Amino acid sequence: MMEKEIRRTLQRLRRTVEKAERELSALEGTIRTAEAGDFPADDYSEARAHMRDVVQFVDEETARLRMKILETGGIEPGRIRRSSGA
């Protein structure tokens, strides 16, 4: 049961960061229009890079936990195949 909660939490975090990326893009478009030449493009690029880092962290943590669950169950990770419907 704990594994299910962890997976849900990781997915929520990933969706939250993806939504934040969309919101940042919307904000960037609005501010870029208003400020023109004074727009801090480097700051927005840096913020976007940080968000990508969080998504990468979530993906890595998801993979790590998946491997841990498989190993705990006595299953070798390389022996698992997904069905075509998954």
C-alpha cells in the first residue's frame, strides 16, 4: 500500500511541475510583451532549467523505487516485460 501512495505522490509532483512550466511560459509571454527589451530572459531560462531538473529527479526517483520494489519482490528488473496494452 505504501508503494502505491509513493507512486501517486511522485506523479502529482510531476504534474505540478509540468503545470508550473506552462504557467511560467504564460507569464513569460505576458511580461515579454509588456517589458520588451527589459525582459530578463536569462532568469526565465534558469527557472525553466530548474523545473526540468525537478522533473528529472522525479523520473529518477520513480525508476529507483520501481527497481527497489522489484528487488524486494525477488524479481530481476530485466525480466519484466510490459504488455502491449500498457
